Amino acid sequence: MFGFGNKQAQRRQGPRGSFDVPLLLAALALAAMGVVMVTSSSIAVADGSHVGAFYYLKKHLGFLAMGCLLAGIAMRTELKFVEKHSTTLLLLGIFLLLVVFVPGFGMRINGARRWINLVVTGFQPVEAVKLILVAYLSSYLVRHREGVEYELVGVLKPLGIAAMIAALLLLQPDFGSAMLILSTSAGMVWLAGARKRYLIGLAFVAVIVLAYVLLSKDYRVRRLTSFLDPFADPYNDGFQLSQALIAVGRGEWTGVGLGSSVQKLFYLPEAHTDFILAVLAEELGLAGIVGVVGLYIVMVGRGLYLGLKGVELGQRFSGYVAYGISLMLGLQATVSIGVNLGVLPTKGLTLPLISSGGSSVMMTCAMVGVLLRATFEINRAEDARQSAVRQPAAAVATSAPIGGIA
């Protein structure tokens, strides 16, 4: 794919690697769906703001182009380079999370400090930290495999790093991203072989702490209560969810038609970002939702499958990276879909590769690029193993006597 594998194989005369085609096609299909839905859902908002009907589409395409560039670089970068510098990258990520609190550098939007001011645009560090944390945890799980499998301390260390990052996110505040990072980290540690009793005990403690954090702020309590019954207060706390559910209900089986959504016309807040799936459901119906969910299943399923293959082949870092990125994307998509369908409380997480955005679009593309690189190296390792099996067999066949005469 893209000629990368052929060039490397010819130059090194070694095993041939290849990017996973189903995973790549699923990612491209989701990105294409994102362009279509951002166009449809943002025209009314942009027109109402007097910035031009295609303002948000142009921004989305620009960030998507930069994301594709990052993905291309990631696909050409050996993962051993990332593994070598994973600790440095983690320190950089923590530094960026602290910068958001520095006056003049951090940006406060809607009462939250989640962005760094880059003059021409804002950057949300947590989007980069998601990928950085996956790389660091993968490196840790490779270096401390036995400790993770048999010792509580070996489990506490990586989860402690994740908890520290989650604490910084809660200060911003960003409860959704904090939960996503903790869940992904726990999933990676579990897939690396940690004992269930350790994880269950830590999960029990985490639930108590997170419940306290959730109930400590009035706005979080209001989100929870409005989620349980959004139509009890449809013009205040339950407004977002009630409008989203109306959009989903109007879509029925096949939707009202692409571009024909009514809820996106200033009724549904964040129609082109957090609640873009509700617009998709209204315009394309249940069929559209099933199609999107199917694409995520292909992308995440292939990533987890190849991660397992990588671990079995001894490519543990590549395997754990595939695990981590697949879990991160899959969990984020699940939460975003659940919020739009009224199954989960509002979390403010975008739908990967589909929602409009800046930092999220670019870094999601970068994550997909790293995931594809992991599949390349895993497939290369598999080809090397198969070549090692074929060569002795070929040597035996060559040395066999012709016609049975010694």
C-alpha cells in the first residue's frame, strides 16, 4: 500500500511488510463520511454566523489534510524510534497539559482551560496525550511484562501514570477525556496479562473516586439527572439530549434525506461536532447508524486482531500499540454514539474521523497512521516467520536425490 512496503522490502532484501487494507479502507470511509456530514450539519450554523456557508467545511478539510500528512509521516516511522523516546514524549505531554493553566498561553473557552493559544489557532493537548500515553504504556508493558502479569506494583505503576494525567484533565475540567484515558489504560494492562483480581480491586477504588468527582460539581449532577429524563426539563439542562433524541426519532429507518435535517437548523447545539451522529441519524436513519457502527467495528476489530497477532509473533510493542489505539478509538466512538442516542450522559467527546474539529481531527489521523504502521511491522514479522519456515523446506527439496538415486 502506497509503495512503502515494496520499497523497504527491495532496499533491505528482507521480509515484506504490508499495511492492513480493511483497516485502511474503513478509516478512509469514515473520514469521507465525516466530510459529507460536516458539510451537511455546519452550513446553517456558518450561514447564521455570517462567515460563509462552507466556513466549517473548509476548516475541517484543512485540518484533515494536516492530519493525513501526520498519518503519512507516522506510517513511514519505525515504531522502535517511538519506543525509544516514549518517556521523553510522556514528559512533553504532561508539560503541555500544564501549559493550559499558564496565563497568556492557555485559553479559557466555555469555562474550561483545555487549549493552548498558537496565535493562528488553538491546540488541545489531550488529543496528543492520548497517543503519547498509548506509546508510553506499550513501552512499559514490554519492559515490565513479568511484573505486570504477577505483581500488584507492576499494575499500579502504569495505572498511576494514567491517573495522574486524568487528574490534570479533571482540573481543566475534562471528565470525558479523563474517563477515556483511564479506561484505555486499564484495558491495555488487562490485555497484557494482568491478574483480574488486581484490576477488579483497583476498578472498585476508581469507581468510588470518580463517583465523588462526578457528584462534587453541580453541573455534572445536572448532566446526570438530565440524562436520566431529558424531557423533564427540555428547554434547559435536558435541551441538548432532547433535541438529539428528536433528531434520531425523525430519521426512522432510512432517514429524511441527506441535507434535509431540521434539527441542525439552530435547534441542536454542536450539530457539526459533539452531536453530528444525531444529524446523521436524522438524515440517513438507522441504516446510516448501522453503516457507521459497522465501519468502526471493522477498524477497531482489525486493530485488536493484529495486536494479538503481534504479541504472538514477539512484536510486543507493535501489538500493544495496536491494542491501545484500537481501544482508544473504539471507546471514544462508543461514548460519542451512546451520548447521541441517549444511552450515556453528555461527555463532550467527538466522533473519531467524522466530527468537525481541529486538534481532534489531526491527532485522530495521526493515531490511525501509527496503528497502520503497527500493522505493517506485524505483517512484516509474520512474513519473516513464514520465510524462515519455507527456506529449510526449500533446502531439503533441493538436496533430495533426483529419481531416487543417491
